[in-house]
Amino acid sequence: MKNEGQANSAALEFAIDGKFIEATPYGSGHINDTYRVFFEKGDRRFCSILQRINHNIFKKPVALMENVQRVTAHLAAVVGDEPDSDRRVLRLIPTRDGRGWHVDAEGNYWRAYRFIENATTYDAVESTDQAFQAARAFGRFQKMLEGLPASQLNETIPDFHNTPKRFSALERAIASDAAGRAASAKAEIEFAMAHEPITRVLLAANLPERVTHNDTKFNNVMLDDKTGEGICVIDLDTVMPGLAPYDFGDMVRTTTSPVMEDERDLSKVTMQFPMFEALVRGYLSSAGGLLTNAEKELLAFSGKLITFEVGTRFLADYLSGDTYFKVHREGHNLDRCRTQFKLVTSIEQQEDQMNRLVESLA
């Protein structure tokens, strides 16, 4: 296959010692192409992670990689020589000529990371302890970046979590109906319109700007295979200036429901309160000292807002003909939208209880 051939060639450009064996597709990300690259030296076989950055989505790949270099260098300095430090932060592998990324003959941007052994990502949470560990890892990640000024980072996707602008994009997609699909999403469009007032709440709250991950899906934390600890936060493409509740809200979105984000049986989609409690406890255990009272007060709301925002993005992409997210079946983005909106409804039904819990713990 062409892409795997490109990956094979790109792998040779990085300063990885040994004989190249193969590059195989790895992970379940929607945006970039990720490979596990195997090398051999003597009788030892080892691997690294190789990624092709999707420059159709990340239109400024150099700015993105400048962010990744700054963030990984800062995190490495913070962890220093603490136990297991090599596994606690992502570490870039330079190219053979010392650069942080490689550009191939076709203009594709590639990067390589050290592979973190004996740790696993999970697409779906399996226990409240896993939820706690993931939230603690994301909170620790945010706390470790406290000393990195947000002004030193580029905005890799402008207005990534600007919910009013995301909503405006949905309105444009509805109006143009480029793929002729609006009639099939009538109920979802009506749901979105009814929730428009919530889109402005976070931006109107005058919260402090922080360095945030901005894509805190449960599968962006590696859990140690032996201890279950949240060992390393991955996928740094959207690390940039943002608001702390953005990160917590996406944890709620991706961790509290017992099913995948494209589940077709909506009766299975629900906000599990024990999972939410585990997230709050984990996040506050590591980031609690960083957060202001206003940020803490908006934690429960942020789950509803970010879930709604992502639902509108899936809906807009469906209406536009699936131009952003990778899809694997007809109507895939509409299925994703429906799970998000059902989760919003479940959150709304429990929002008072969620707020009382945050208040008691914060």
C-alpha cells in the first residue's frame, strides 16, 4: 500500500539505531496516520511510534511541531530524574540531521516518538479506577505545564474550543446542505438549535488562560499494564492556549458513557455518575491546587458543553459530506452526533447532582 510504503521510507529518516524491519498501522485515531515501526539490532527487536501529520486538518504543521517540541522539552525538564521518567512524558526522536520532524518528497510531515513499553490505551473505560487514573494524569499534565507561558505556544487549530464559532459553522452547514443530508438529521438539527444558548457560557466566565491539552479523550492516556497508573498523556497536536474546563469537559464526554462514541443503540448511552465522581476526584487530586473557584464551579457544566460542541462538529461534518473526521460506514458521523446529544440529555438529567458533588469535593 502507498501509505505504508511512505511510512517505510519516512522511518529511515529518523535517528533510530538498528536495521529497519517493518511499519504497521497502529491505534484508532481519527486524524493522523500512526504506525508502529520495528527495528532490530543484534538479537534485540524494538519499536518506535511514527506518525504522518494530517496537514489537511493541521494546516500549519510546522507551528504544530514547534508546540510539540516546546511542550515535550518542558515536561521532560519537570519530570527530571523521577522514577520511571522515560515513560511519563512523550519524547521525540530527532531526524538523522537533527531536526524535530521530516518532510518527504510529497510534502507529508512525519514525526517519531519513543515507544512507551508496558502501557496501554483503551478506547473505552472499564472501571472507576481507570477513570480516576486518567483524570489524575490529565490534571497532572495541566499542572506540569503551569510554568510554560501560553503565549509561547502557537494556536494549531484556531478557535478549536470556541463553541459559539463551532455553532456558527454548524449553521452554515445546515444552510448550505452540501451533501443533501439535512432532511435525514432533522431531529439532531432541532436539538442543536434548542441548545444554542449554552454555547457562550464558558467564554463569558472570564477564566484564566492556561496551556491545555484540548483533546482529553480517555484513550489519550496510557495506563501502566502492571499498576494501572495513568503513566503518560499522549496526542499533543492540540496542546495550546485554552481554558481548564475544556479539558475536564472532554474527559466527561469520553469517559462517563459505557459505550463507544459511535454506538447506534442510544438506549446504552448514559452519563454514569460513579464515573463522573471518579473523574472529579482524580482531576482535583492533581490539578485542584491550580484551579480557581470559578473554574471548579464550571466543571460539571463543561461536560455538557464539550459533549454538545463535539456533537455539533460531527453533525456539521455529516451535513458537509464527511470532510473532516474519518468515517468507516454510511452515516458514521450522524451516529456519532446522536451519541453525543443523547449524552448531553443524560448529563442534563443529573446536572444538579453533579454540581453538588463538585462543590463538596472542591
